[in-house]
Amino acid sequence: MLIDFVLNISITISGIYLFHRLQYLEDRRTIDSDIFQALLMTTLSVLLLMVPIEIQGMGFSLYFIPLLILVKYSVPYLMIVSVGAVFLFHHLIFNFDWQPYLVFLILYVLIMLVLPFLDFQKLKELTAAVILFTALYGLLIHLFIQPLTLFQVTVFISASTIVMFFAMMMYEDINKILGLLKRYEEEEYKDFLTQLGNVKALDNSTEEMLGTSRTISLLLIDIDNFSLINEQHSHASGDALIRQMAHLLNNYVPNGGMLFRSSGEEFSMIMPDLSFDKTVRLAEAVRNSVERAHFHISDRETVHLTVSIGIAYQTVSSDTKGILFKEADDMLHAAKKYGQNRVMFNPI
């Protein structure tokens, strides 16, 4: 009995770990999907069917533990598919009696019906839920299928509770680690202040657009005299203005285009297959909108800002990327040199 119990814990924990280890080999969107979670729990249920715990001559399988975990991490139709798949192994392949599974199915359907009213968020709540479920499961088996001794019921409830506890502890630890990794990966390509892509994200997006577009338009948008704002007010006020500017500029990004924060007060807007004329008009619309806008430093105080914009427009070729950024940067410097609050571009 002890060996079977240890095997149940080992299979559950190692199965959860090995499945999630696939994140390094597969697309993260697949790993995070409901289908993946259902496949994981169905597989664990089948494995647990193979190692029932013998208690006074009677075998108790903890196959239902992964299916209970699935209640928290998947959707109803996938739960039903998983339950059906496990039944095929339970009755048709392993030749276990179908009556205990019918009892389990009734209880499982009840859980699905009350699912919207349950809060399976904490480890202690899940542990309490599995104790209640196992007690009801054992009681129904005792009343309608086969009498059980108090020792059998006690061991059954204890074993299922311990396996559930370790499984969920492992599951929660892995999810926390995955969450931290996901956040780290996102922050590597995201500007924390504005939640826009940063210069790394700009570089990657440019590479992607070069492979699918005939022309590329790039606007480098720099806030004029921004250092004076920080000196006259505060860096906190400057951060607030940056966020407001990002929100304003984001309203002007055309379909297919993307906005990034390139540096402190500089933004980049890149668009594929936008004509030169439309690119210039877009830049002028942005400049005019910024000039007319009121930016809030506090609830009572507002300031006016202006931007200088450098435009680069290139037909895609092998050296487009380098030329594109150099041209936009040169035009931005020209806009600053000739008075700020203006749009500069190389005429075509």
C-alpha cells in the first residue's frame, strides 16, 4: 500500500513537471491553452489508473485527482471530453467496474454545475474541496456498490488529500515560475512606463515588416524641450506627460502600424505599405494634435507641448533597415535645428 501511495504522488508531481517543461520546446500559447491543460490532466488520470492503492484487499484509484484540478484550469466541454477519455481507459481497457465511475461522474457533474459559485484559488480551499469530494465518493460507494470499512475510507480520504496537496503545491509553484518568466520576457521588449514596445521590440517588428511589405514608413517623434519640463516641475510630472503622449500618439497609429517608445522622450511609429503622401499627412496630423492638446501635470495644472518629427520612407530592399533609421534620425535632427515643432522629410 505504501509503495502504491508513493507511486501515485511521484506520477502526479513528475507528470505535471514534465508537461510544463515542454514550454521550452513548444509555443507558449499552446502550453497556456485549455486544451493543453486538459491533455495533461487526462494523461495523469490514465497513469494513476495503472497504480491503484490496495487497502485491505480492495484497490482504490486516485484517477479523479487530476480531473478535479482540471475544474480550476479548463472549460466545461474539455472537462467532459477528459472524463469520457478516462472512462474508456477505466472500463474498456483496464476492465474496472463501471459503477464507481458512474458515481464519480455524478459528483463531477454536480461540481461543474456549481463551478461558477466556487472559488478554487487557494491551496487550502482546493484541499478542503478534495476532502469533501472524496468523502462523498466513498460514502456513495459504501451505500450503493460495496460496503467499506472505516479504515478503508480513512486511508482513501487521507491518500487523495495528500496527493492533491502535493500536486497543487507543485502546480502553483510551476505557474508562479512561468508567470515570472513570462513577465521577464515581456519586460525585455516592453517599456515599463508606457507599456509600449521598446527599442528591441521596434527592431524585431521592423525585421518582420521588411519580410512582408513593399514599403516602410518610419516616424521619429521627439518631444521638444522636454528636459525643461523636468527641471521646472518634477520627474514624476515628466513621467505623467510621457504616458499621456503615448496615449495620444497611439490614437494615430494606422492599421498595420505600431508605436514604440525609443528612448526618454522619443517615440517611433512604423507603418508598412503606407504611401509617402499619407505618411507626411499622418505626421502633420500628429504634430497638430500635440500642439493643440492640454497635457496634465496635476489635476489643476496643464502644459502645452510640441513635437518634432523626422520621416523616413523606403522601398524594401536588402539594406532598407539601416537607411530607414538613419534617414529618420537625420530628419529629426533637421526638424530640431530649424525651429522644432515641425515635420521634416527628404522629398521624393
